[in-house]
Amino acid sequence: MQSMNFGKAANRALRALRRGAPTGLAAVALCVSSAQAESLRATYALSIIGLPIGTADASAALEPDSYRIEIGLRLTGLAALVSKAKGAAAANGQIANSTVLPAAYANTTANATETRTVRMGLAAGTVRAVDISPPFLDMEGRVPVTEAHKARILDPVSALVMTVPPGEPLVGPSACDHRTLPVYDGLVRFNVTLAYVGTRQVQAKGYSGPVTVCSARYTPIAGYKLDSQSTKFMAENRNIEAWLAPVEQAHVVVPYYISVGTKAGTIVIQAVDFQLVHEHAQSQ
């Protein structure tokens, strides 16, 4: 019975990670191929109620005016024994006027019985097409997602790259204060609002330095079920926190650590390898 409950918790955690920021701010690594860019490859440890459940590896390409990110999630240890769930996601787009503008997003999740892929095509952050295969069957009773809800949004992966206004420091209140992330994952539209808590020093393989600690609040907008207890729980949840690390040349911040309180316990996503490299020459 304990293993079954742990398996359900692990599956619940993976579904949460798939949804995006902050419940899916799983991992991000930024890898670039041109001058004036930075490369970051990271591995994150995933745990729930203090028990390790998996890892997230990510790589991406980030230039001053564009980005590409790929993320892979896999369960390990006891979680892998009781659940075959895994996931992968990718996104790319432009960065203009300190704004992230997604162009494409894809996400695949799989368990022992089903594999589902979500694809979105966007134009400067506005959704033009969504394909979900196989389609979700539980569509009744959901708040309708309108075209207005699909304009000027971030997909769950693009939401991991957060710009900071020119001239503002990357560590401190400017990293998270007054920041609202309008996220759409192809099914649910929600906001994540960040607020400054403080700063702290961290150390992992490849990185030792300051991060900004932000609290986060989840606000459902559309696509969710009106009678969903999990949505109600997340909307009232005050146990969400993200630590953001600076990426200097691109003048953005990315997640280093995230904790999310869930009904199954607190999910923690923490960098154990955070390799940041400055690129100064063309590599292609």
C-alpha cells in the first residue's frame, strides 16, 4: 500500500512538473552557438516529501535575441519501480525589448498505458495552432479558453527564461518583483505571480554565488474544471518558492531551485549541476 501511494505521488509530481511554472519549473539549461551568448547545462534533483523521485536534464540555445530549450524528466529509484512515467519538452522563440516571445512548444509525457504529445505554434507569443494527441477526454465542465486567453502568453518551457530590464541588477527585487507569467500549456491558462523575498548564497557543481528568492502564487484563468479540488488547492497555495540564478550576458534569470507544496507533499527541484560557460566565438 505504501508503494502504491508513493507511485501515485510520483505520478502527481510528474503531472505537476509538466504543467509549467511554477509547478513545472523543473529544469533549464541554456546552451548557445554564437558570440555574446552563454551556455548553461544543468541537472536538477527531484524529490517529494524529502524522498528522491527523479532527475531533470536540460539544454538550450540562448542568444541576445533568441532562445531554444530542451528538457527531459525521468523518475528514478522507488518511484521508477512503481511508475513508468517520464516526460520531455522543448520550446524556442525570440527575445525582443526585454520580452520573451515563444514561437513553438512541444511536450510529450508517457506512462505505462499512454503517451500524449502537445504541440503549439505561436507568433510572437500568440497561439496560432494547438495539436493534442491523443486529445483529452475530460473536457466537460471546464472554463472556456478564448482567443484572448491565447494572446501574449508563455508556454511552460519559455516561462523558465525571465528577462530583467536593462540597467536593473539580476540579483535582488528586480529579478522577481512585479513579475506575472501568463502561462498556457495547450489545455489550461494560468498566471504565476512572483514577489521578492530575499537573496541567498548557493553552491552546486559549476556554480557558486547569489540567487534571488521569490515567493509565487498560482492563479487559474481558463481551461480548468470549476469543481477541481487540485485547482482550488493550488490557487490557495502559499507554499511555492523559486530561487532564480543570474545569466549575465543575456540579462535573464533562470530557476535554480523550486519548491511547490502539493496534496501529496512538497515537491523540490534543486540544481545539483549548474554549468555556465561564456561563449565568445562562432561555433557553427
